[in-house]
Amino acid sequence: MNSMGTIELDALEVRLGGRAILNGLSGSLRGQAIGLLGPNGAGKSTLINTLLGFHRATSGTARVFGLDTYRDRAQIRGGIGYMPENDSFIGNMSGVRFVRYMAELAGLPSAEALERAHEALFYVGLGEVRYRKVNTYSLGMKQLIKLAQALAHGPRLLILDEPTNGLDPIARQRMIQLIQQIRKEGSVRLLISSHLLRDIDETCDEVLILKSGRIAALCNIEEERRSNRSFMELETVGATESFSVSIRGLGCEVACFPGGRIKLVLPEHVEARDLYLIASEQKVQIRRMHVRRDSLEDIFLRAMDYGPMDNGVMVTEGGRPAHVHP
Amino acid sequence: MSIHKHDYRAYTGRVTPVWTRIFVLGRYSLAEAWSSKFTTVLFVVCLIPPIGALFTIYLANNPAARLLMGNVGPRVLAIDGAFFLNVLTIQSWLAMALASWIAPRLITLDLVDNALPILLSHPISRFGYVLGKCVALFATLSIVTWVPCLLLFAYQGYASPVPWAAANLRIAVGMFAGSLVWIGLISLLGLALSSWVKWRVVATGIIFAAILVPAGVGAIVSEVLRTKWGLLLNLPLVAFSLWQRLLGLHDHVDELKKLPVGAILAVLALACCLFVVMLNKRIRAREVVRG
């Protein structure tokens, strides 16, 4: 499965009401859990709807597991579990009946669907309320039952649209833990759309950032973290120049600025303690030390500031690429 | 997944064929329709006229019973095409009442709770969704239209002292075909209007209004302009005209009110197309925002 991306986009354009909502998206999403980020109106939901076959590509193609999202939509939907953003259920049904119904629609025989419905409801933590009508559920329970119905038929791809929408901190944490467990189990790929960077950061290994219907960034968060070096800012008093020469001797990239300010990049084998030792030897005072690592927020903000990718490369300030692979 | 272990496990079992999902929808819709006690009451009411007709057939074919009733003439208790047309007409109106009650239960609940994005994210098309709902309506309405009509026909064939069924087979075929046309028409009408109205009770009223108001307007047009074409707005009358022809009773039709078969079929087709367009607009997983 790794040789072929879970989702393949090739110059995908979707126009709705005469307006281009998705504009020339190209890329291969291969991660176990793919985060879909972007501001409101960026085209996240339209992309999900296109992947589900609700919208037809105006030009270009979108493929899920190698199948065309519109032509082969019935086949694709059989292997997808979808948790929509908004309330979507049949309120008049009991929880277990609703999940069983959805599992049967996904292709499970009636008896297996019932068994899986019970299991799915226990799995998400709704076991005790599974015989209650869905319209009596709280907002958090409604989110969970949407997840249960998406899981019940054992999909290959789980699409979660704003899964933590409207949840209190405890319910949110529970939802994040569930997603992490599902990801860890390994048989399900996840596509998670959210405007909460923290949710994506905690659950995904790859992120697709959309802006105005275009890809602003597409990067592997794990690789980004692994390849990311530690940047450090120091404010020193004393013999700054000889200090900088000494720490350069440790293998650090160093840049000195007026006022005793030093910016450096630490190699993996150098610790902050080594800097303190050199400073102590040279009678240099370190008044301030600020360690900074690239977070998903940095990636997102860069994507938002510097616009869409050009030929698959997102150019960032200072010439530092964001490890983007189209 | 496991209830006791509380961990996720993938499903590796058998999967049903895609075409059977329509019947899953139909089955759950049927259960939803019959979950109301009023549906049961309405259904029982729908069975009263066929029981009356059954008794009439019994009397017509039982000399002793007719003697007890004062030896009424054969014309009073004639079991012929006109008799079955009356039964079909009564049952069709009752089916109309049943459909106007059931159809909103099938559609509005899904729309009010915004269930379509989830339902249609499964391997079922919008056409399949509507077909599934139609299956539920067809099953329910069949029990009060062509099924009792054909059972009465069979009983008449059995009870008649002379070979009757073979000679009147057209009546059976006509009742079956006429019922199918009517069921199709009111099912689409009920689903289409229900998909546009949020409240079930209002939807029921609107379904009746959609039948009766155009019929009234048509009657006024016909009277004022002294033309029969206004009657084309009267769907029950149009259907009745079709049934007369299907049962071979067209000789009894008033010439002034006789509608051409082509016009009847065109009106029915046009009405069905309109209902399909209405459904197509509303049965969507997502609204398309224009502008």
C-alpha cells in the first residue's frame, strides 16, 4: 500500500456554482494519519466531499486507493468510514440500531452488523447508552456515535471532519486517544480535517495545508520533526566573540549580533550544558537562552504567509525549506 | 473491536452485494413506517372495504344467501369490471391516505437530522436511496391495493358457478397494472413533497393538498372554459380514466369527460418527472452554494 498513496491528487479542480473551490491540487498522501488543515473556506470539506464522490472533479483526478473518486465511488465508499463535521444521524433510532443500520449499508450482513455495532459503541465509550435514542445524546455522545458508525464496518480509510468540534477538554482528550489507538492498530488510514493544529499535531504523521483551494504545504510531520535542528538564541555578557569561536568549535553554526546576541544551531551531540561549561571557562555570562523548534504551527503559519507552493516547493523566509514533498 | 478488550479490530468477514443495500434501506424504512400505531390503525381501516367486497362476492355467488335477502336481482350484486373498479378506486384513496402518512416518516426524519451525508457516504447512490424508500412504500401500499384486489378476483373465480376468471382475466391484469401506476405516482408524490417540508404533519397535509387543490382548479377551469382539458389537473380522475381503460370499461365513460389515453399518459409522466426533479434537488449529501 505504501508504493501507492492512500490519496492521489492530480491537478484536481472542483468548481461549484461557477467558482473554483479546489484549484489544481496535485500530490500523493501516503501517511498513516493525514491531517487536513486550512482556514475557513480553504476547501477542506470540498476535498473530503470530492473524495467521497459527492462532487465531480471539473478537471484532473482524485484517487483513493488507486480508484477514481467519482467513477468508482461505490467501491471507494465501501472501504471508507466517514464522520461528518455537523450533526448527522437518525435521531429517532437507538444508538445500536443506527450504527447497525449504517454497518448494513456498508455491506455487513445483518447479524455481523449487529455484533459490530455493539462492539463499536463499547469501543467509543457509548456501551451503556446504546439503547437510548440518538436525539437524547449530548453533543459529545453525538460525536462519538458518528465515530462508531464510521468504524463499525471496519473501513480501510477513516475520514474525520472536525472530530473534536464542540467537545469539552475531557471529551476532546478521549476522542484524540481513540484516534491515536485506531492509528496505532495500523489497519486503518486516517484523514483528519481540523482547524485545531493541536489535534492534527497529536494524531497525524502527515499534513496537507490548503489555502484558497490550493495546496499551501504538504509535508510529513514526523520527517519534519526528525530533520529539524534545534535553533537557539543566546544573550551574553562578556567575551562574546571568543565564546562564539569556541562553540563553533563544537560543530555549531553560529551567527553573532550586536549586544551580545548569538544565534546558533546545535548539532545532535551538543547539549546546552556544553555551552554553559564553555561560558564558565571563558567567564561569559549567559543572561538568556531560548530554544526553539519548528512546530506544526510554524509550518502552518509559514504556509499561510508565503502563499501556495510553486512547483511543489514552499519557499520560506531565510531560505529554509519546509521539507515539502508534492 | 471487542466489548471486553475495548480495542479496535478490522472486519474481515463477508460483504453483501451492493444491490442488496437498497433492500436494507427499504427494510429499515418499512420498520420506521410501521413503528407508528397510527399506521396500524390506518392499515386496518384500509382492509375494511375489501372485507365488505368479499362479503358481497360471497352473497352474489350464494343462492341461499340471496334468497334470504329477498332474492335481489343479479344486477344489484353484479361482480364485474365495474365492481372491481369501485374496489380499486376505494382502495386507491385509502392508499393515498396511507402514503401521505408514511412518506413523510421515511424522508423528513433523515432530512431533519441531516442524515443524508452519512447515509450517502455508504455505497448507495441518491437513486438507490429513493428506490429504497419506494420499496418500503411499494410493500405497504401493495397490501392495500393490488393484493386484496387480486385476492377478491381469485375468490370470485373460485366462487362463481360458471368459468369466470379466465374470461375476465383482463380485469385482474388491469387492476394490477392500474395499482402499480397509482402506487408509483403517489410514492413519488409523497417522497418529493416530504423532502421539501420539515414537519411531518404539515407534509401529510401538503400531500393531500397537492392532489385536491389542482383537482379543484381543474374543475373550475373545465366549467368556466367549458373544456375537458382542465380535468387533466385532477390526478385521481386521470388515474381513474386509465383504470377504466385497463379494465375494459371505456365504453361506459361519459364522452364529454373522456380523456385521450395519450393525454392521460403524458400527464402522469409529466407529474412523475416533476416529482423526480424535486427529489433530485433535495436528496443530496451536500448543498451546493452558488455565487
